[in-house]
Amino acid sequence: MGRRILFAGLVAFIALNASYLAAFDSPTIFYHANVVAHVVLGVLLVGALLLIAIRWLQGKVGEGERDPAGEAHPHPFTTAIFVVASIVMGTTGIWLIKVGTASPHLWKLRVHEAGAVAFLASLAVLASRVSWGAGGTHRPRTVAALVGVVMLFPLAVRGHEWLRPVHVSTITNPSLPPLTPNEEGGGRDSPYFPSSNKTASGKLIPSDFFLESKACGNKGCHPDITAQWESSAHHFSSFNNQWYRKSVEYMQDVIGTKPSKWCGGCHDMAVLLTGRMDTPIKQQIHTPQAQAGIACLVCHSIVHVSDTMGQGGFTLEYPEMHRLVASENPYLRHLHDFMVRLDPAPHKQTMLKPFHRSSTPEFCSSCHKVHLDVPVNHYRWFRGFNDYDAWQQSGVSGQGARAFYYPPDGPKKCGSCHMPLVKSNDMANINGFVHSHRFPAANTALPLANGDKVQFETVKNFLQNGILTLDIFAVSEEPEISAPVSNPSRKSRGGPAARSTTETPPAAQSMFPEEGGFGGGMGAAPAAAPREIIAPIERAEAAARAGSTVRVDVVARTRKIGHFFPGGTVDAFDVWLELKAEDAAGRVLYWSGWIADEGKGPVDPGAHFYKSLLLDEHGNRINKRNAWAARAIAYVRLIPPGAADTAHFRLRLPRDVAGPVKLTARMNYRKFSWFYTRFSFAGMRDPSQPQPALSADYDDGRWVFTGDTSDVSGSIKGIPDLPTIVVAEDTKLVKVGPNPLPPAPNAKDRERWNDYGIGLLLQKDFKGADDAFTKVAELEPGYADGWVNRARVAVEEGDHSRALEHLDRALKVDPALPKAHYFRGVALRSFGRYDEALGELRKAAAAFPRDRVVLNAIGRILFLKRQFGDAVEAFKRTLAVDAEDLTAHYNLMLCYRGLHDEAMAKTHEQLYARFKADESSQFLTGAFRLLNPDDNRERQAIHEHDSTWTPLNLAAASGVNQGRPQATAPARETRAAANPAPPVSARIGPATTAPIAPTAIPTPKGADTSR
């Protein structure tokens, strides 16, 4: 009887202990004490079962333990289950003590759990038949209740967590964003302000917390992941990165240390959150904290992300168990590692939050979306880089209703591209794979400076993995214009051009185009004289005539990109489209986008660039990462995800041209611009200008590149020659003949015509776009998007009747197509058919409930119907997606005025005024554009690029001139490098021959050609 009671007590205790462990993954000392208790009790239970088995084999079990029916061994089937379950539970339990319960061994834990459940259930049945008291009474209800509690308790806890997750495990936007920058994050009194960082305790974090990343790579833990991270841009996000280091040193020199905390909130947590950033970084550049970067425990100890407004808006918690990791006692550290191996669930709960998987883009938005405001720029709210919103509104996210294309294999998150699965034996592996912590993207500069060949190749392969394609698609001969075209709109069909009645949403102050791919200063393009398009050129019998001037159209299409191309800080890179033409004799006829100094120097200033060009208050370029001084946008050109850009080049064919003409187009990517790299490594003030005009708003100073490079970050102690990566390339032969004729239509060309039209549409070349989309519809009438795209053009032109005709054709092909319903709603609204328009828009919103443009369109119609309350709810749905949406705040201001709620109207008016663009800033671009005609041309929505070669350049490129021409030094800078780095390959890609440097075309006196 005593042994029976002891055994029952042991089973009951370990069952309750297991139930607690199954219900919670608490990273506390109490939880880990229960893990140890479970191991000890489990070993005792195994020993007790072995004794029972021995006694059973000796025939001593069952004596005096008969049930009322007189059976010594009731339920033989249950007994067999009990025996098998005991064996399974015991052997797997002992096995798990040895190997642990990490992912590769998780199946053993599941078998152990199944054996334990079967053991308890069978034991409960057997126990219910056993006499427990002197009177022979039975306690089946007590036993059943105990087993039921043990099994159902963890299910109830886990189910509640799944149905009602705690707030910190979700990422949601507030109903209203902060009215002023002083209310962001922890407020202006926060030690981390103007960054939005917070800590769970409200206190500084011990610095050792950020210096323990290597411990994650301990044997048996995450050595592969740690090695990947050590090469990543995250590791080199701080002052171990010379490009970043120089920008912050310059920033602190100009505007002080406090504004630089805005940078530190995402780059320098080991400096900022430990209270060290009030000291100028030059005084602590070689401390471990300044070299830590974004350590493992930064991302993995974030317990809450407050919203998708970025700015480092997360809360970081110092984990209780980290005290064991940081302990100087080796036994405590080994105990911690043993406990993590034995039961990694608390460690996993601490380091891998639900939003790391379920809301990856929103989590990443905390640092990959930023804005500047008065505490940083002494000016106003200004959008910096923003990869999140571009993704969220695209087809790549699966949340954008109006996308041109959607990924064929479904929506993608940030990790789909930037954390691909790689083979690994780490404890976190699943089926032999982990998510790469190299975070491959586009930074080839850091691995070059660090001498990291593996990381360099990883990034290069990422860039060249079909993320973008080029298509030299069309040529058209320049017509002779007998009279100027006076109508600024597209040429109408049989009547005057209609004026667009489409409401244009207000624009935010941003270095990124919010909608479309172009953010220049021009609206709809003027109509050009008609020209015949010869496309696709490779199938034309003759595409051009000798002696003619032709326009070559090159289409760049984003494919495996979830945000704009390029992404990130687009004011700091050299990204451009190059086109070169050679005749059959090898003579260079045309070259736009060459690079000076054999591929090491500045890029042809007349090239077709993809970047943001910002100006300070005095009209100087923002080219030193001095974003705080940005006051005006000269132009922005980026390609949206799942869209295209069509670039135009003017090629003059000599009368003696030897055809066919070979055209080669390349999309070139150099991580940092020529000027910025030299500034970062050897930039110093020009000694001849001892007191340059300088303030927080402008920098009129000149720079020379003669600074000491012996102490720069990285292994190259000199100015590195950054390679140019060829992201995409296309080559076509243009046949030359007397009568150029377009090739016969081919349905296989449908997508190419569609891409061509998309590029023209985003440039607001509505006539050209409609002609291209008309060709799409002719080639494949069953392709609904062809008709939708024709409707897009008609809506932009204000011809909503024609738009409805095209949309009817689209909906006959695909009655449920959301984008067709959206544009139909827009067209119907123009006729005042509000109820019908609402019905169409709601169909689009039902399929894509997080498309801000669709939600705003619904709210706008409700406002026009004077249903102000319903309109408010619609716009609130928009703010739930993006709390800074300018259109929503503008319309909410109007709605609350209609509701006579002056307080809320005033609130949204204040937010609208905070986020809207400063139109007056454009006057700053006037003088700059006059002095920089290349940039002024780039500012135009539609423009053509002439070859920037002189006859001397043509001769040099043909090998006639054996001397190498030199590029002219930009006006505001002197090229001189101390300890220059050893040369590297100038161009990496399908074609590796570096171009010969041409003599730069002279620029007007006073022009600023620094890039």
C-alpha cells in the first residue's frame, strides 16, 4: 500500500510538472527549476517502472490487488498499452536528456509526449480498478479529474494565446500618429530621442548585452548563423563601417551629438542604449560598443514594435537569463547552455517573437522606414528612405489591388528574398536548413572593404539573380516636324483632348515617389509628333536607315524586387542605365553611361540615373549623407516593384554605317557614389577655404580627398575602387536598310509590349502608353490587364467614358478582377454615380482590404455623399495601414468639419500640414537646374539621352587613339587619394571589359557636377 501511494504521488507530481512545462515557455528561474525537477523526477519514474517490471517478471505484482470480480490483471489490452507507453516514454526521455530538444530532435520530444499521454491514460484506467483503502473503495472520478486537468490545462493556455495574443506580440498602428516630433518614441525627454527606441525597464542597458553575439555561435548552438551574421551588413552597421562612420562624424561636427541619436536608434544600439552617444563618436571610435553593429541580441530581444512608422520604434528588453550568459563564472555559463539545449522553448520564446515570423515586414519597417523632422533637420517633416510602404502597396505583398503584376508563386515578405534558406546543421535548423543571416541585398562595398570574398559573392549573386531585366525593345525614326504641336495633352481622337478630372491626392515631402516610379517636377508630357515604332527590333527586316536619327527605347522591368529599385538610401548610390552602340566594323557610334578613369571614376553626368537628387538650402547637392540639410528635391527616379521604366536614347546613324548595329544595354549598380566613397575615406576641407559658409541648412565648402586613411574602418587603408555590378544586360542587333518596317505581330510579344507601355504610362506619356496597350489587347484579347491598362490611360486623361468601355471588356474576360473594379469605381465617380462607384470599389476592397488608395477612394465618395461618419470610418481603416497617410488626414479634416467636430478637424489639419510637401522649396532648384543641364533633363518626366562622346572619345573607344583621355575633375572637388587601394575589377557582370574613360563634356562655369 505504501509503495502504491508513493508511486501515485510521484506520477501525479511529474504529471502536474509536465502540464506546467507544456503550457508555458517562461524564461524564468522558476521555469528552469521545473525543467530540472522534471528531469530528476523522470529519472526516478523510470527507476520505479523498472522495479515494477522486475517484480512483475518475478510474479509479485497483483498479490492482494484483485478487483471486485476477482481478476488479478484486468484489461489486458490496457495493460499492454501501459507497458509499451512506459518503454517509449522512458527511453525517449533518457535520450532527450542526452541530445536536448532543439529542432533536429523535436520529433523525439513529440514521441516522448505521445508516450507520456498514453502512459497517463492507460494508468488512469488501471488505477480506477485498484482498491486504495481498507474498505476496498475505488477513486475513478479523482483519477479521471487529475488526468483531465493535466491534459487540458496546456491546451487551454496555448489556445488562449493563439486566439488572443498579447498586445506586444502584434504590430498595429495607433489611431493617430504623434502631432509633433517631440511626442515620438519616448518623447523629447527620452535619453534616446530623437530616435523612437525604448527599453522595457525605462533604463539604460548594460553594454555587455550587445557584445555577446559570439556566444550564440557556441558549439551545439548557432555557429553557422553567427558566422553568417559576422559577414553581414547588420554586423557592419555602425562605426566599423567607414561610410557610415564618416557620415555621423560629419553630422556631429555640423549639428551636434543629440541629433545623431536619430541614426543610432537603428545603427548603434550598443552606443545609444548604453548611454554613450552623448560623447562625440570620435572619442570612442575603437571601443567594443562602437564596433558591435546590430548584434544578434538587438533584433532578438525586441519585445514590441509600436507601429509601422519606423524611426527605430521598438522596445527592447534585457532578458533575465542573459545574466547567466554574461556571467564570469564558467559553470554558470555551461549551466545556461545545458538548460537551453535541454529545453530551448524559453530561449526561443525570448529570442523569436511571433512578429518575427507573422509580421516580418512590419518588424523590419521599424528601421527600414524613416523620416526626419525638426529635432534632426531644423526644418520640418521630410520622408527619408522607405522600403516598407513600397512593398505594402505592391503586388509583391499581395495587398495592392492596382499592381501591374503579381508574383506567380504568391506574396513575398522581406525574408523571402533577404533571408533565404541555406543548408546548416545548427540547432535551429529545420530539415537541414536555416534562414541566412547574411541578409543578402545590394551592399558590395562593405565586403570589399572587409576583404570578405564569400559575402561579396553572395551579394553579387543576389544582384544578378534576375531581380531586374532589360529589353532593348524599340526604335523609331525621328520625324521631321513641319509645325509645332500646340496642345500640351496627348493628341485626341477626333476632337480636343479631354482634361483629366481625376482627383490628384496631395503629395508628402518625400525622397521617394509615393505612387508610380517618377518623382520629377513635370506633369503630363506634351504630345510629340507621331512616329512609327519598330518593335521588337530583333525581328524587323530593317529597323533603321543609314543617315537617320532614331530613338532607341530600353525597358527596365523589376521582377524579384519587393520595393522600389533601387531601394534604401537612394541619394547615395550610383545606379544608372548604360547604352552603347557599335557598327559591324566595331566603331563606337554612341555611348551613354560611360565611367571615367577606366571604370573607377565618376559616371557620365548625362546618364539615365535611378536615384534621388536632393538639394540643401543653397542649392548644393546632398552628397555626403547630410540628409538633415535636404530642403528640395531636384528629381527622383525609381522603378516600382512589378513595374517598368522606359528609357529613351537618341542615336545618330552615319550615312556610311556598316550594319547591323550592335546595341548593348546594362543596368549598372555601384553601391556608393564616386564622390561619397572618396569623401568617406579621405575627405577633408579644402585648405584654401579656411572658413567655408556652413550651417545646419547648407554647406558651401569645398572638399579635397587627401586625408589620412591609415585609421579608416575596414581592411583597405585607402580609398577603395568600388566595383560596378552589372545587374542586368541585353544585346540586340539593329538591321539597317532603306525601308524600316515593323515585324509581323506575334502573341509571344504581349508581355514585352505591356512592359513598354507601363514604362511610358509612369512617365505620363499617355499617347505612347495607349498605343502600346492597344497592341497588347490586339495580341491577346483574352488578357484582361491589357484592357485595364488602356483604362488606366483613359482615366489619367479624363476620358472616363472610354475607360468604362475598356473596363467592360476586361470584366468580360475576368469578372472578379479587383483592379478593374477599382478603376471602374474611379470612372463612375466622375459621372456622379456614387452608389455604383462605391459598389465597385468595395469589390476591390473585399479582395485587397489593405490597399490605402482603394480605401481612400471609398472614403472620398462617402464624403461627397455627405455621409461623414461612414467616411471617417473608411479613412480610419487607411490610418490602420499607414498612420501617416496624407490623403486620409486631409479628408478626415474635411469630414470632421462636416460633423462640426472642430477639435478633431484641427488635429487632422495639423497632421496634414505636418506631412504635406513644402511646395515653396522648389524655388531652390531653379539656379541649380540652370547650372546643371544634365540634371535638369533628368528632372523631366520624358527625356532623351544624347551620346556624350566627342570625336576624340569615339576615336579612343575605337582604339585609334592610343592615349587614354582623362575625365575632368568636378568643379567642387579635387581628386587626390592617400594610400590608394589596390585596383579591383571595374565591372562585374556578363561583360567584364572596363570602358575607356572619355573626356568629359565641358560644363557651364559654376556648375556643380559632383556626384
